[in-house]
Amino acid sequence: MKSTTALILVAMLACTAQAHAAKACEELKTEVAAKLDGKAVKGYALDVVASDQVGDAKVVGSCEGGAKKLTYTKKK
């Protein structure tokens, strides 16, 4: 569990809102998924949602000028 949390934090740092604010959402999602897969993270979902629809999910990136967020959730 600790290694998954650490990997999420690495992904979040790699995908700061400033660095990816203008990036297309699907491009950002592909990049983050590749990083998580490269670290052998399994059982997760990445979703693109409107900024005001994040809910309880962990935000790991921002796209479309900050209008949308990339969220990470652990599948059960």
C-alpha cells in the first residue's frame, strides 16, 4: 500500500497543473498511465472529469487549461 501511495505522489509531481494545464486530456491520461504501468501499478482507474466534479478521487493532473482534471482511483 505504501508503494502505491508513493507512486501516486510521483505521478502527481510529474503532472503538475502548471506543466500540463494546456495539454490535451487524452494525451495526459496516456502519459500518466504509461508511468503507472511502468512502475507495475495494477488495479487503478484514470478518469477525466470536469474540475468541479472531482469528488473523493485523487487529482493527478490538469488539462484543457484547468477546465478538467485527471483523477486516480484504486479499483477494489
